[in-house]
Amino acid sequence: MFSLTKPRNCPGCESTQIHRSRRKGLGEFLLHNVFFLTPYRCKDCDIRYFRLRIGAFVHKPHEHPA
């Protein structure tokens, strides 16, 4: 299951008790590194799903030494 909306809630039960899950196999490696999708698992209902990596598109400004 893929979740691109409400990234901080489980798509199955709406719980906020989620954590990153380990990537399994080449397919999930490609999803993670090419499409910026990471597997997550809900601690309440045990559903496993993918969502966009939060920091994948956030540009952080570089600090310049003074």
C-alpha cells in the first residue's frame, strides 16, 4: 500500500504509532533510492506501507563559516 497523504498517520487505522520498516529485496531498494519511497509499519495494526521520504525534497541551506 502506498500513502502519499497524511504521512504521519497509518493508512489502515489512522494511528500515529508508526516507524520505519526494513527494506526487503532489490525492488524496495529501488523504491527507496529512485522514487524516494520508504517502508513504514504501524505499531498498532501491524500494516506495512510505503510513503515518500520526508526529507527527500527539502532543501536545507548551507551554513557559511563566519
